[in-house]
Amino acid sequence: MRFAIKSVPEHQTWAEIRDVWIAADDIALFESAWNWDHFYPLTGDTNGPNLEGWTMLAALAQATRRIRVGCQVTGLIYRHPAVLANMAATLDVIAEGRLELGLGAGWNQQECDAYGIELPPLRERFDRFDEGVQVIIGLLTQETTTFTGRYYRLTDARCEPKPVQRPHPPVVIGGRGPNRTLRAVARWAQQWNAIMATPGEWLALKDILVERCREVGRDPAEITCSTNVFLRSEDELGRVAEQAAAFAEAGVDLLVVNLPIGAKPAILEPLAEALAPLA
């Protein structure tokens, strides 16, 4: 099993998150670090502070040297996919080829209502998502991209410079939908992330993903399968290690540990020691 950390940018300062990521960069066990793409906190006081994910990610890429960086996951409802493709290419250049391109259909009604962003019905949202992923991959891989869809249209569109990683940064699709989400994973993703309550629930979806891959002629072994566990304090290291072992037995490739809000760098070494026997 491989390991990553996640710092949710709510109710904590830039300096707190930066210092944790810099410390994680020096611990070989952690291969990647993640934030999220929300504008309001999801826990506690929703009127509280929440740092913007992609701006923050670019700065964290500059502050680190080894660890891979990603947003888990970017809501495609918030940005035109051509704009996001240019953001991703630029960030991969800044990170010198360490970007993980997390993508999702989006879901947060509160944010959309507050900002006047349309949150389409579920079917349309996933239709837009499917088109958006194709637009992004086209722009990141082709000299020019022409795309005619129902929701997005590009004509000889360019995205320069291209990302460092070729053909493009790994696409990480997040979600648990057995039909639309897992079909999208099978078609385009290099990683699938689903935050599940139990290993059994995760494994049931993994079995569906294998079937979706069979339908499109994809080898499921090409897709890193990940999930998250939540560390609330250093007193819970034993519980997190037990959860990690159970998910490893279920076949999870990458475990992302959500760190406590306001976590200090000192929590990382004990966490790495607790997880190391599973690596």
C-alpha cells in the first residue's frame, strides 16, 4: 500500500498547511499531498475561512520539491474546462511534473447558490463532466483541439506550454457513482478515489469498476484505486493503522490520510511509523 496526506484548507492558516506539506516532503512514505476545491468550509462554522484550492496548490508546489500535489477533487462546475486545462498545464510546469489532476462533477449546492453558479441536475452535470474531461485531455495533449459537444465547443484551441508530464498529468476522478462516475474512470482516469465508510463498501464498487473497464476494453490494473481515512488526533494513530490494514486487504492501492484541522508537522513522523509496516 502507498500513502498520502490531505490538508483541508478550512479553519486554518496558509502557514499551518504550508509547514505540514514541507515536512511531508521530507518523509518518503508519503507520495502525494492533497487539498480540496471548495470555497466554504464543510465542517463547523460555514461562515469561517477557507483557502482557495488551486491558488494554494501552485504555492505549495513551489514550496516543495518531491511530493506530488493534487486537488481532491476539482469541481468542473466551477471553471470552464479550457480554463482549467491551462491552469493544470501551468501548475505542472511550476511543480516540475508533480501534478495529480483531480476532477469531479461537483455537488455543493450552498456554494453554487451563494455565487450564482448553476448546479445542473445530476444527469446534465455528468454529461457536462464527460465533455469537460475530453476537452481537458485534448488541450493537454494536442497542438490544437477542436471539440463540438452539447455544452462545450472549441475551435483550433491551444494550451501552451504543455504540462511536463506526458501525455498529461494523471487524471484522478473522484466519486462513488456506479454508473456515470465509474464509467468515466474506466475511460479516462489513471486513479479513482472514493471515500467509503467500510472496506466492504469500497470493494463492492471496485468490482463494478472492473466490470466498467471490461466494457471499454481497459485493463483495471492501469488504474490506481484509492480511498481516505480521517485522523482526528495523534491519539488515533492506532485506529488509523487498523483501518489502513483493512483497506489494504480489500485491495486499496493508495490510502489518503486526512489530517486534523490545524495539524502540526510533528504529527507526520508518528503517522509514518504507524503506517510503515503496510508500505
